[in-house]
Amino acid sequence: MQRGMADYRAQGAALTSPYMLGMLAESYGAIGELEHGLAAIAEALDLANTHDERWWEAELYRLQAELRLQQDTPDVLQVATDLQQALKVAREQEAKSLELRAATSLARLLRQQGYAAEAHELLAPLYGWFTEGFNTADLKDAQALLTELT
């Protein structure tokens, strides 16, 4: 992925870079390279701001929160702030799938902090908004969490 990004940039391309950097960050997280992942997210958010390419911004904030949660001593307040920002951006953009991802991550954090009722209150109405696609990973994940919360 790093090589592909380098080749892409060498051609002077910037479109979709925030999305690709988000995928790279997620890959770094999967192998435990959290600092590299967070650096990729920081770069992606900077590019999104510079080029006003915000369609993946909510997911970038969510991914940043997920990477921070994997740290040895996560800053839970910062994680919650990132997830709130992800929710805010997704809602402003009316991006329901990204809103669901952010809400599921925040609900999971709330449950871990002992706020199961608040987690359910956040996630249930959003999950109920969907009328199809229940075999997708995001909706299955949200439904499993809702089951745990009840």
C-alpha cells in the first residue's frame, strides 16, 4: 500500500488520497503499527482540509479513535472526542453508513465505560433507520452490539 501511494503521488495525483491513507492507517492498526497509522490519519485529515475533499472525513475520525483505543494507555476522552466528531461530520453530510460506523464505535466505548443504556439509546434509533442491507458487516456489527446491550 505504501508503494502504491508513493506511485500515485509521484504522478501528482491527490484525489482520493484521504481515503487511501485511511485504508493504509487501518492496515497499520491491524499489524499494531499504531504510530504509523495515526500519522497516516493526520496526513489524510490535512489533505481533506487542504483539498476540501471531505467525503471520507467522518471515517478518518473514527479510524483515528480506533487506533488510539489500541494504544497501551488510551486517552479515552480524546477517543470519545474523535468519535463525536465522526458522528457530527457524518450527520452533517447525511452519510448514514458512516454515521452507523461512528455510532457503533462510540456505543462500544460507552458500554466499556459502564454506560450501556446510553450506548443503546445512541445506536438503536440509527440502526432502526435502515430498511435493507442487514447482511452487511456494519449492520451485523451494530445488531450484535445492540443484542449485547439489551
